Amino acid sequence: MKKKFRVEGVDCADCAAKMEEGIKKIDGVKSAKINFLTEKLTIEADDMKFDQIIKLAEAEMDKVDSGARIIR
């Protein structure tokens, strides 16, 4: 399943790329893309694990920038 979310606190394109790479490494994630300009995150992942994946994605974002978060 593919879902889109709004993100806040992503300060630069380099940070977005680092966050994206971390999210892609989460078990169950098929693809992830953060668009810095539109403040959108698209994740394609296993539907059964989606809630857990979002929590782990937020943790990955926090590693790069503690002000970044996913708006649900």
C-alpha cells in the first residue's frame, strides 16, 4: 500500500535525502520519497505493518533533525 503524508521541520534537501535513505532501510518498506519543496512523504509498505513503519520512520527522521515530524 502507498500512502502520502505531510512533513514538517525538514530544513534542507540533504536532510530529506538522509531521512529518505533511513526510511528505506526499515523492514517492510518497499519505497520511500521525501519531497523537500512540497513537504510530502510517500511511503509504499506492507499494509499490515504500516502503523509500526510510520513510528520507525518518525524515529529515522528524528535522527537527522529533531524538529522533523510526520503530520497524519
